[in-house]
Amino acid sequence: MKYLLLKVCSMVVAAFVSIPAQDSDRLRAVSLNDEGVTLYDAQRYEAAAAALNRAAVLGPHDAVTQFNLGMAYYKLDQFEKSAAAFEKAIKLRKTDALTFNQLGAAYMKMGSNDKALQAFNESINLNPGDQVVLSNIGSIYLRLSKFQEAIESFERAKLLNEKDSALRVYLGHAYARIGKYREAISEVSKAVE
């Protein structure tokens, strides 16, 4: 019985002793994340990725750090690493539409159109009124030669922002691909007004 009590007491003491180290790691992770964001904002993406990597090691369960790391890798054109960081962020916070959008963008850059479309669809399910995501979905459909689906997505996006000239150009392109040249010319004309 004394042995059991000592073992329990030693586990309790060990738990209290380890709390400051955990707190120290968490504080350091927050500091490194902040440093990474500052470096990112200064367009020092390699240094930002290094700081954010250290933050992720110290705070592996922080979705924000994983998201920020994904953004730094994205700016470095390291899309596989970017996607991996966004995937980790999603596992930690499954309802973040922005992270799904960024994951889709990384997959799109990698040429993984089906995975990109899946991520974009998750994003739009979480935030149905996101014009950027609807445009991204339309772009994927263009790549997949699914022109009618592209048109539908671009038209939904246009309802949210009629002044987006790039969107109108893509929409015009989709219309042209299905032979609706009048609509195509109209959209492109409005883009250059």
C-alpha cells in the first residue's frame, strides 16, 4: 500500500513539475508563431516557415500555427508541404472554411484537381457565400473541362461580386468553350469596362 501511495504521489508531483515546462513550451510556441507571422508580413517567407516550424514542434495541436505554416510554404511554392500543414490544421479544426480553401489552392497548384475540388466544396459548404471559393470551384471545373459546372459556379460568384473582372473573363472563357459566344463576348466586354 505504501508503494502504491508513493507511486501515486510521484505521478502527482511529476505532473506538477511538468506543468511549467508545458507552459513554457506553449508560451514559446505562441512567441514563435507571432514571429513567423511578422516575418510572413515582411515577405520573409523562408524565415517565417522556419519560425512556424519550430512553433509547430512546440505546439503540435495549434491549428492556427499549422495554418500559418501552410501559408508560408504556399508563398515558397512548396505546395506539398503547404497542403500537409493545411491538412493538419483541418484535423485540429474541422470547420474552418478558409483552411479548406487554402488546402484546395495548394492542391490546385499541385495539379491535384479532384482533391482541390473536394477541399473547395468543403469550404463552400461551411461558408456558402464565399465568392473566392466559388470562383476557385469554377476554375477547377474549367480545368476538368466541365464547362457547364464552371459556368454555374462562376455565375453564383458573379451574384456576389459583379465587378470582379477576372471572374468575368473566366466566365466568358467557359461560355466560349460550350459555343455560347454572345455570352462570352458580353462577359469579357464587361470585364474590360
